[in-house]
Amino acid sequence: MHITAKTTLLILTALAAAAPTLSQADRGAESGRSYNQGHGDSVQLGPRPFFLVDDMQDGALKQALQSCSEGPFRRSDFSIGHRGAPMQFPEHTRESYEAAARMGAGIVECDVAFTKDKELVCRHAQNDLHTTTNILAVPALAAKCTVPFQPASFAADGSLLSPAKAECRTSDITLAEFKTLRGKMDAFNPRARTPQEYLGGTANWRTDLYSGPSSGTLMTHKESIELFKALGVKMTPELKSPAVAMPFDGFSQQAYAQKMIDEYKAAGVSPRKVWPQSFDKNDVMYWIANEPEFGRQAVYLDDAETAADLPNAAELAAYKAAGINIVAPPIFALLTTDTAGNIVPSQYAKNARAAGLDIITWTLERSGVLADGNNGFYYQSFDSAVRREGDAMQVLDVLARDIGVIGVFSDWPATTTYYANCMRLK
């Protein structure tokens, strides 16, 4: 059936008018949250999603999204807080998680690494403390880093000979030491001559406004669970690939995978509220075999660097046959362009759906300014069709309506929340 743009707009407008409006009390009862009811129930989108919609090319989709600008807005599981809200808040910090929840993320992510004493903490990588925390400014802990800070070297004409470097791992320090650190924006200055200079380098489209000495509160995995329960959001922990050889001091990969699940069980969290993730298929298969209630929603992340690296139809069908129900490739894997230059579903997307797999994707709002072109990794397969900031909403629309993804990770969840509410996605 051919549906015109005018018909699409009429349908969407009618749906928006007919859909029931939830009161704040209704939304609170629906979510079961207990964290400061006024705070927890309030979805505060801020100006960005409205800016993106206004910046869209004129058409039915823009009109439909503008028509719901008055809300009401509520949380949506379609909107997933990627490391919290790291476009502006230091990733995997309490402040970042709270910002994501305020922006309507129904699910929030804690990437899980482990410390020297084998305690689980929220970090995007086991070996990123030198770029995501202030560890190099704490001499006693900086001295424990796997690779202590080494300054950049320069030629006589000032050109860079070798960049500054360091490598600090969660496994270099104990949990107690980890908790003394502060989170900062993930960045470094390759021309640094001192540890203090190295801690700079934040991209000019991000900000250090929320990276002060009284913010950037680091979280253990257990603390993230309790915070997410209090905020009324669901949870998607990612078991990070260790930077150390496993077993680590007797701690095996299987024990690591099990400990992550055990902390949800100990906290009384329903498996229906948890989407455990890993780039390692062995982790996903371990959960399916040993924790089937959690394994049912286990997410197999795809680390493809280009379209050529993606699994084919037979491989995707084999995932489903093995018990994997959800795959999560990067956005570029799901999109391409047609002969008219429009953004359309990729063959991978079609193959994944044909295999009976649900799809989550990552990561929106991570590529900075879009209108300047050359938008990098996430847009590599369809960058030619992206010409303005508002095209982010077109990307969401193809992902949601044409492909049927069940969730989108975003560095600024307000954008996905706005779209999900307008399109009545749960």
C-alpha cells in the first residue's frame, strides 16, 4: 500500500489526538518509582530536541513532530541513556545517570569493569581511567597506573614527535581508591607536557561545565543498581572485555559474568528490567545457559568497524537458533541510502529482522555537529544524506518505523525521548 506524506501526517495527528493523556500520578504508578516523586516523574527535555525538530527539512515528519511539542512527555524504554548523558556530563557518573533519567531515558547503561580487589564498577573500559577521571592528578594513584604519564615530545620546530600517553586501569587500584576519584569528560590532550595538561582536550561541542571538583561522582555497579531502582529506570549493564589476562588473580571470565548477574539478583531486580550486554558472544551464551531468565534479554553487541565486517543472513539466523534474541549493531550497520539519496534500511537490518531478532542500536548524538559533514563512524554508510542537525530525527524515524528497532542508545536521551513520545512508542 502506498502512503503519501499527507496521509502519514493525518494518521500521526489523529493518533496523537486520540491517545490518552497520563497524569503525573498515573505515570508514577505506571513506573513504580519511589525516588522523590516530583523529581522522578518529571521528564525535562530542555531545548535540544525542539531545536532539532525546527531544523528539519519541511515535510510530513517535521509537521508531525512539531504537533506534539506541548507533550506531555514521559519515560520510554525506546530511549536508552548511553553511559548516562555523556554529551555534557562525565560518563558513568551519578550526575550523568540522573540527567539521563530526567530526560526520559527508560533504560540506563552501566558498563561494568572490575577493580584490583575484583569489585565491579561502572566504567566504559577497564583501561580508561586516564581519560575519564582525574587519576593522573592524584600522584599516589597515578604511580600505580599500568603506564604512568609520559609527556609529549616535540621537534625543534614545535611539531609533535610523539604524543603524550598513559594507561590507568580499574584493576590497577582497589575499590576504595577508585571511589576517591572524580569523573571528567572523556578526553586527553596529545600535546600535553604535564599530567594536568593531559587531562584536557574536551571536544569543542561538548563541555566541562559539569566536570568540577564537586561533581563527577563515580559509581560502583551495586550503587548504580540502587540508583536506577530509586530513579525508576530499567538497566542495561555491559560486561566489558578485560584489559588484563583472565583469569585475573583467580577471577575467571565466567565468574565475572556471573558476579554481574548476581548483583541484580541480590538487589531483587526482576530479570525483565535488565538487558545484560556483551561484545563477547561467550558471555551472552553463558547467561543464556546459566541464567536463562536474564539470558532471555541478553544483548549481543556487534563491534563491526565497517559494513564489510557485519554478519550475513546465515550468521544472524544462527544467532537466533543459539538462543540469542537481541542484537545491537552500530547505527551505520542498519542504514544506507537509496538511488534518490534517501536514508533507508540496510540489508543487514532486513536480514536481522528476517531472522526473528530484535534490534537495539548505538549511538545517537555522539558525532558532534552534523551539518559540517564527515560525521565519522556512526554515519559512514549514509553520511551523504545528512546535511543538517535536524536529520538526526530522520535517522530516528527510519530506525523506528522502517526497521522497528526496540531501543536507541543516545548520548543525550532527550532527543530519543521526544521522538518516542510523539510516535507513541513505549
